[in-house]
Amino acid sequence: MLVDGRLNVNVALNRPSFQVNEYTGEYLPASLANDGSKANYFTYCAHTDPAVNPWWAVDLGVKLVVAGVEFTNRGDGMGTS
């Protein structure tokens, strides 16, 4: 796959993703972070239990030079701590 970075394309969209753990009691997998949804609800965001060194990762499938990364927090104000 060849992607021209000047196209401002979301190369992480729906790619396999992983996180340190999953929030206990809910199904909030890492894939919710890069599924393209911008809903502000708790159940539309990836979420983890507290962790000493939390992480989230995405497999882009190819080697790329990444010029920027955009993060969007939950829109309900609950994910700001």
C-alpha cells in the first residue's frame, strides 16, 4: 500500500489496534478509538482500567513516516483526568 502523506488521510482508520487492558465490566476495545466514530458517549470510546504505564497502539500495515497524530478526548468531560 502506498499512501501520499500530503493527502491528509487517516491511515489508522479501522486498522487493528490494541491497548494495555480493557475497562472492567464493559466492552470498550481498542478498536473503538480508530473506528471513525466521533460520538461523545461513553460506549463509543476505547477505555481502559487504570494502569501504571497505559498504552494504545495501531498496526498501520505498512511503514510510514508519520507527520502528525490527532487525539480526541471524550466529549462528555469525563475523560479529562
